[in-house]
Amino acid sequence: MTRTKKKTGMKARGGRVAVIGALGLASVTLAAAPAFAKGGVDITAPHSVHVGQVITVKAHGGDDSAGYLHQLCLEENGFGQGWHQENCSAAVKGDARVTAHGTSARRGNVQFRAVLYGLTSPHDQNPMRLHASDVVTVHVR
């Protein structure tokens, strides 16, 4: 009977050691894995407005990339003109925010999106596009 207890005890200890070793290896592997930068851009706009009514579009975004300044720009696409910039924020560290106000003189759909750029300095001539928001459509009636 003593032998049975010793064998069972050894098997249990061996199982515990294997589990502890596997958990230790997993924690070391996770700690050594590269971190991915997280960020994004959110945009808000009204669903519909009347002709001549003010359209207010707001966006904010950020990225945890170290060493970057961020600039957020609102872009508009409406009435066959293609995408063009409406307004840009100042270059800031951390989260950037921008608001644009405008009116439409005719009926139709106007689309907006926000694009977050990373800059190496406030006067960087080659900003790097980090994130873009979903496109929101404002119906002008």
C-alpha cells in the first residue's frame, strides 16, 4: 500500500511541475512578444440637414505610437468634387480633435471622413497616415 501512495504522489508532483513549467514558459513568451500600437479615429456628423443649415462635423483620434505628434484632418467628398481637406487640427502629442462647420447650398449627399497623421515635428512635410475613420454621409434635403 505504501508503494501505491508513493507512485501516485510522484505522478501528481510530476503533473504539477509540468503545469507550472508550461505556465512559466507561456508568460515568458507573452512578455517577449512585440506590442502593437493601438489607435483609431471617431467621427460624428448629423444624418440629415436642410439646405443652408449649418453642418457640424467633429472628430477625435489618437495613437499610442511613441515619439509622434498627431494631426487630424477632416476631408469632404460631395457633388462630384472628390475628396479634399476641409479642416486640420494643430500638431499635438496625444489625442487630436478637430471640428468643421459648413453649409450646403444644394440638395444631395455629402460624405466626410477623418484621417490621423503622424508627424516627426510640427513642420513635417511628409506626414505618415496612421488611421482613417469610417465614412459618414450627411443627406442635405
